[in-house]
Amino acid sequence: MSTPVADKVDVEVEAGADRDGWHYRRSLASRVTLLTTMAVGFAVLLVSVGAYVTVRKQLQDSLDDQLVERAESAAQYDFLEQLADIDVPAEALGAADVRIVLLRADTFAVVLDDEPSPLRLGEPELAVARGDASQSLRTASFGGDKYRVVAVPTEGREGSALVMAQSLDERDRLLSRLGFVTLLFGGLGVLVAGIAGWAVARNGLRPVRNLTSAVEGIARTEQLRPIPIEGDDEVARLSGAFNQMLVALDASRERQRRLVADAGHELRTPLTSLRTNIDLLTQIHSDDGPALDPQARGELLGDIRAQIDELTTLIGDLTELSRAEPLSPVVETIELSEVLDHALARVRRRAPGVTFDVEASTWWLVGESAALERAITNVLDNAAKWSPTDGTVDVRLADGVLTVDDEGPGIKEEDRPHVFERFWRAAESRTMPGSGLGLSIVAQVAERHSGQVEVDTSPSGGTRLILTLPGHGTPDA
């Protein structure tokens, strides 16, 4: 009997989940690469935009400060209006890179440059000339070119202002180059980040791929070989946990194989005997069959009934041992001496010739009453089976320790490690009724209740079985 290693399980996705989304169609490595590239690209974009805005503002502030300073310095000349009839270039005022206009409140302007496109001044500059404003600074376009225009009042003369306009072409070219370089290196950074993300995803997920391949191989071949563990990271821990699961699964398969093999061996003998007896009855009842006296016929039918009972007991024991946990456990607070009384009543009916000397004190525990009664019944049945017809079985229950002593031949020292194994029977018990499962059930129930069972020699030389179950002396403890 083999246990499937991997089953196809239909996984229901939560309501509203997009099972056709891109993240469900891409591999983990591609998702890591894409997310890494997007994260780096977003960071590069933020840095680039921040750098561009910062440089642009710094250039603008520096240009404004220089332009205002130069305009205020030039406005201190008291001969500016005398230049109206003189063709004086801007270089005369130390302003070769700017255009200069002397503006009066009556809109009379003296242009001190030789550019073909005139400067179209507006209300901000007139307000400075009229004295309504101490200064104006703005960006304006003249002849398709952008200028930074500043107006300051002239020194010592009311109703006039000096206007300086500096072209922004140089600044714009510098910002264009900066934007190009930022875009170029940003793109290269994103490309390098994508390659790095792919390399990290490929190398970092290599243990996951190895684990996946190993698991797929196990699912395909059903050979439960341990998976090699590399390193001590989370994937290594996952591999270790999976190896532990494989060990547990292999042990479960081995137990199932042993159970089936042992059950087949144990069932073969009573089934063969039962079939022989039935064949004999069939021949007797045939027309040409031999005659059988009523006493022999009754013995034959009794033998068949005993074999059926043995099969029933064996099948019940196999059913109990075939599951690690009970199907529907009923866990409750139990008074162990009451369970012992019920088990004694059953065993006394089956072994009327055996005397049970019982001393029991109150002991409370939390567990399964039916399982505990079955285990105690098996212990008592074992003692009754090995005791002589008029023998006595001493039963003592104190502080959660149940001790059962019989007057039988006892268990050899070399056989004691095997008495709780499934289907194990000593050489002396091969001819006696039983399946070899009773004490296995006792050990399983004891383990399920965090207890233990031991075998020893009784004072009379027989067998002593000691069942220890944790609990307390009062129901409210």
C-alpha cells in the first residue's frame, strides 16, 4: 500500500482576486527583476527631477541677483538721460551681455543697445518709473527670445527707471544639456539596475529552483530521498522542514506496509481454519457425506463461532491501530477508577474463574473515556489470559498509576522490548487466542494521553503491567 506523495489540489482564490493578472502569469525571477528595475527607475526619476529643479532654481537665483546688482550699480550714473542723443553702446556701462533701456514715466525711453527688436516694456517697469514700486523682476519674450527683465529707479531723478534685460538662452542651453545628461545616465542606471536585478534574482532564487526540482522529482518518482541543504537561510530552513516531512511520510508509509503485511499474515490463519471448517460442514450436509454426531457437530460450530469472534476482534484492533487519531474523540474530565470498574465488569464476564483483587483511589484526568476503557480492558484481559483458572490478578490504582499483576509464567527479559509492538507474540503464546495487538493499543492510548506503559515482573513471578496517566486527585485541580 503506497501513500501518494503529491495530490493535485484545486486552490480557490479569494473572491475578487484577479487570477488573470500579470503577476500570476510571470515567473518569480521576472517579477523580482521587474520590481527592482521599477524601484530603481522611480528612485532615479526622483533624483533627476530633484537635481534638475534645484539647479534651475540656483541658476535663476544667481542670475537674478547678478542682474539686480548690475542694474542698481548702473542706475547710480547721473548722466543717463544725457545719453538720449548719443549713440552709446551698452558696453559703456559694463553691460555687454544685456540690453538697457532708460524709461521715464511719460514712456519716453532711451535704448542703449543696437538690437533690431525693441524691448516691449510693460506696466511693471512703468510702475517703477512712476515710483509706485521699488523694483520689478520678471521674464519676458522679445522677438522670440526670452529675457529676464529687471527695473530699478535711477539715482537722484524721479519719474525714470533703468531697465536691464538679459537673455536666458545660455541658461536654457545649460539646462538642456543637464536634462540630456540626466536622462542618459538615468536610462543607463535603470538598464544596469535591470541587469543587476536579473542577476540577483537568478542567483538568489537558485536554491528555490533546486528545491522545486527536487520536490517535482519526488512527486514524479515517489522516492522519498532527502533534499540537499545549502546554507542556513530561509530556503535552507524550508528544505530542512521538507526533509522532516519526508521522514515522517516515509515512516508513515513503512508503518502502513507493515500493518498490511502483518494483518494479512494474521488474517490468513483464522480464515484458512474457518474455510476448512465450513468445507467440512458442507461435506457433512451433502447427500453422500459422512455422518457426524451432535456433540462433534456442536464442537465444530463452536470452533467456527470462536474463529469468527477472533476475526471480529482482530478487525476491530486493526481499525483502532490504523488511525493515528480517533475519528471523533470525545475529550472530557474522567474519573479513572470508574473507568476501571467498567473494564473489570467486562473482563470478569469473560474470565469467570479468575479472581480480581482491586484497590483503587480517586484519580481525575482529561481524556477519552472509551479509549481508556479499551486500554485498561486489554491490560486486564492479558492478565486474565495468562493467569491460571483459579488464579488471582492484583489491580492497584493510586495517584494515576495502574498496576496489574498476574500469576502467569511472566515475560522473558529478552522479549520485554517487543511486547508493545504490533502483531508481536512470544513463542509461548502462538497457540493461544489473540492477535498480538492488545498491548499495542494500550501503548498508543497511553501516548495519546501523555502517559506511558511499562512491563515488569510481579511478586508472584508473573507479569506486571504499569500504566501511568497524568492527572490530579480532585476534579477541580
